[in-house]
Amino acid sequence: MVRITFGGPDLAGFDLAGPDQQVKLYFPRPGQQVPLLPASGAGADDDVMRWYAAYNEIPEAERPWMPSYTVRASDTRRGTIDINPSAAGTPTAGPRPVVRSGGFSNSA
């Protein structure tokens, strides 16, 4: 099993609200250096459904893969969360996100 720990100032105070809390990771499509996401003003701060609608307006061929992962642990003092990625929930067509020492990368 692989466990990945994410941390940084944006996770300070993150509180695990329950046993099934999820996060989404965005993976770029082939030919993209970074995933194409809606602008931050698309409602992310006040209305997540407005942001999701903007995400869905990105043409499918350019829209990043967005698998969900269950948060397995959080440490509010250190500002970290842990996930255990698996083959389930990863894109099945095209490059697949894979876990390597040092982080995520795309692999054909």
C-alpha cells in the first residue's frame, strides 16, 4: 500500500469532518503541462456547484481527470492530510496518474 501525505499553508486547520471525507486531485491531459482549471473567480469560494459547472464547460478533451480520494488521516497541527491511492478511481483511458517516489506523474 502507498500512502501520500500532502501539506502546506493551505491545509493549516484542515479538520477531518468524518470517516468518508474526500479530496479531488486534478491530472493534466496528454500534451498539457498542468491541468486546465476554471479561473479562481468561478465561484470556488462561495458556491462549489458554480465552480463545478465552470469545470464542466471545459471541453472534455481538455478537461483534467478528477478522481476522488478518501482522506485517511489529517494532522491539523502539522497541516497535513494523508490519502491511499489505488488503481480504482483512476482514469482508464489515456495516461494514468501513478504514484512514484517524490509525487504524482503521468504515465502512458
